Amino acid sequence: MRRVIADLEEWQPDEVVVDGDIVNRGPLSTDCLHLVWAKQRELGWHIVKGNHEDYVLECLEPGCPPGPEFEVRQYAHWTYEQLNGEVPLLAALPNEYVTYAPDGSEFRVVHGSMRSNRDGIYTFSKDEEIREQIAPPPAVFVTAHTHRPLTRRVDETLVVNVGSVGAPFDGDERLSYGRFTWNEANGWQSEIVRLDYDWQGVEEDYVTSGFLAGGGPLTQLMLLEHRRSSGLIYRWASRYQDAVLKGEISLAESVRQIMQDEDVRPYVGPPGWTL
């Protein structure tokens, strides 16, 4: 996030929108949240709520007893404890941000889609489905959630997934964010910016913050996602989540099974688990 802020200070945009998942998807949730809130106060940054803010908000509900269900969300409970009473402030975050160009064309930002902040727009998504996800269609529809940047036109709408500042999943370890410009001659234009950052420092943060030790077995997969620049939690969920919740396999063992996958094994090792 600091790397992006330095880039923004050079570019000097009129507005900045943070498109959700500020917390709970990495080791330094409190630091990230405080940094974004400081920019909101100082510079008027806009913030949209993501699904990981919702995961932490769900920890406000009466706690579930120790067991598989708690373990699956242990990383969210760890984040909840780190935020030290600030969690209710997340509930006030809006689900979308809308502004208009001088010609009246709408620029809309949501974390996922108009259907849900857990509903992603992917490179393989068909136009028919995207029409439902962005309805009613604006001139520009900005999304995130999938951690995979993309730019495409669907009818008259410029659809842009800005990817992820902290955890890109497209095989490119550089962070990504979106730049958008409007002028009278060309209308809306977009650019996906990729930047190097202290990639190794993030791995160290997993240890020094306590996230890797205290967030439960799924933080092991998050660390591997960071090393691979590619997602694993969805793979785990589709393969093992139901079995874990039914008590048919432990969460720790299911994570170790994912770590055995041929494309994952090369990334396994300290400070995470070994096989």
C-alpha cells in the first residue's frame, strides 16, 4: 500500500477509491486500515467495503464454539482481535462508490458485482453474465475481488478489474491498481499499473505479526498464495470445505493435502509448514 501511495503522490489524481479487502487478507490488517483511514481524513479518499470486511464483521455475532466452523474462520477472528474494538466502524463502509464525468457518464466502483461483493468478474466470464453483474450498466464499471486484473468492453461499458495491491493471483508478483482518466475528446480511459514492492517483506510480516501462528491453518495457504502469486483458498474450499465442516477431515490435514499438489509443492517450506 505504501508503494501505491508513493506512486499516487507522483500522479496526483483528483480522487482515490480503495476497492475493499483492506483487512483480513494478510498479516497487517490494522496497519492497512489505519493508513487508509488517515488518507480518507487528510485527502478525502473513498472506501468501498469488500467481502473480507464482511468476514470480520461476522465475528461480532455470538461466537461459535471451538470446532471446524471456528477453525475455517480463525484468521478472521484473529484479525477481529487485532482491530481492538474498531470493527463496528467497518459496517459503515458503503458497498459502492459512484461519480460522474462532466458529460454525465457514470463511473461506478464495487468490490465484486451489483449482485454481491463475493461475486467476481473474470477473464472467462461471458458477456451475458457480466450484463447481469453490472446492471444497470454505467459508462465505467470497476471491480476487484478476483485478484486478477482485466479490461474489456461489454456493449457500451468499460469493465475493469483492478486486480490486487496486496495479493495478485495472475502469476505476476507485482502489485496492480487501476488509473482512470476522462477528457472531453476521448471520454473514459483506463490503465492497469503494475509495480514492484517489498515482496519478501510481506512474508516476514506473516511471521512477525503473529498471523501465521495465530490465524489457523488457512494462513498457510495464504502464504503460499503470496509465494505463487496465484490463489489456493478457492481450490481448498471446492475440494475440502464441506468435508472439514462435517468433521470428515481436519482442517490442518486438508491444507496439507493441498500442499501436496504438484504445482504447490515447490513453494512449500519455512516459515510455513513443511511436508
